[in-house]
Amino acid sequence: MKVKVQKLDGKASGDLELNDAVFGVEPRADILHRVVTWQLENRRGTARPTRERSDVARTGKKWGKQKGGGTARHGDRAAPIFIGGGKAHGARKRDFEQSLNKKIRALGLKMALSSKAKEGLVVVDSLEMAEAKTKTLAATFGKNGWNGKVLVIDGEQIEDGFRKAAGNLVGVNVLPAVGANVYDILKHDTLVLTKAAVEKLEARFNG
């Protein structure tokens, strides 16, 4: 698959041949759904438990006489009715972490990239800016028609000036190639890859 490469200011900068094994895979909703669900579930923290009657470190000794005390009969200070006692029917610990086959995860990422390639993937030669300012970058995005949510993926590291300039732009997120994931790619309207990012992503699957 051949795509046009442009400079950040919108000027043409040649063509680039994309690997069809990475950018030409037919997307499947069930695979994408599985990977996104796996990602979101693994982001959830463990549901913390409360201490129930058996978890409280209190004596089990009967602390008063059965009769004659003028109070109710109790045999355990860990009972829920006492301060410091265990909670009745308390919350249980729950882990939401799921496992997913590496091949499915890799296939999901290929399908996410392929779906963006079909919709109109943007490839730029680099993210270097002559003037690394938010106002300048916002004008560049408007000129290029990159509206809505925009995800920009760079190579090994994000170009520092671009990262700082994009930091205050609403709906714009920047990631290194190693951080590319299905959920972030699908939830953004526009995907912008640098040539270095394309090389890294293709090498990630070919390696």
C-alpha cells in the first residue's frame, strides 16, 4: 500500500510503501472488541476488600457472664455490632485482570492500524518545528484539516519541541511507537504517524 508523505506544514514530501501485513489487514469487530476489552479491564485496579468477622484480630473469649450482667449475651468482640468488629457481608477482593493471547493482541493492533489506513492515514516525515509554540501548531493542525481527536505517534522518542507545543492542545495526544495501542488508535478521529513510527511499527511485527 502506497501513501503520500507530507511535511508538518502540509507540503508534499514523497511517497511511502506501507507493509500490507501490518496496514492492509481486514479489520474484524470481534477481534478489536476483545483487545479493547482486555485493555480496559487491565486498567482497573483491584477492588479492595473489607475485613469481615474472621479477619479481625480480636479475642474470641466470652467477655461477660451469660446471666446477671444486665446486658445482652455476647461471646465474641469481633461481632459486627461492636466498634472494631468485622463488617457483616463486606466487600470482597476482586481482580479484573484478564489474559489475552499475544497473537490476538498483535492482530488487534494490525487491524486498528489497517482501519485507520482505510479511512485516510496521515504520514509525516518528522515532527520537527521551526517554532515550537502551541499557537503555531494549532494553526498547522487547522490548515491540514486535522480536527477532532488527533493521535500523533512518533518513533523511538517524541520530538521534544512538538511534545511541548502539543501539550496544551485539547484532544491531541502524542505517543512513542512503543506505546501504540488499539484503544487509543480507535478512539481518535485522525491518526498521524511519522516515518520513524512506521518503521518501528513494521519492525515490531517483523521481529
